[in-house]
Amino acid sequence: MISEAIERLADRVLAYEETDLTALLNHFKTRMEQFEPTPEWERAVIAYFLINGVRVKNALKHGKTHRRERSSEIRPALRLVK
């Protein structure tokens, strides 16, 4: 049940454009850095890491895709076998 709720939350976050989320990143970072043991501070921390998680996911996805494209363009290294 909890895993399903978290997956629904992930789906909702992924529905937003990365550029829109990135624009909010500094806002939540600033709120997170101003520590106050309040529910608002806790939400800011979670929001910051959700947004950063989307950025990491996209960087990983881009890296894997780019590496796959690059490896298909490069000829395999051949070596002389005697």
C-alpha cells in the first residue's frame, strides 16, 4: 500500500516538465537550508530531493542513451592474433 502511494507520487512528479521543476529547485533549497523543525521545512526537504531525483534520473537516462549511440558509431578495437 505504501509502495503504491509512493509510485503514484512519483508518477505525479514525473508528469511535470524538468525545466519547471528545476526553476523551483533553488526555492526549496533555500527553505531547506534555513533549518526550522517545522512541517514546512520537512516538506521543503522532500520536495528538493524529489526534484533532484528527476534531474538525476534524466542525467542517467541521457548518459545511457548517449553511450549506446556512441558505441554503435565507433568501430570495435581489433588486435592482431598470431
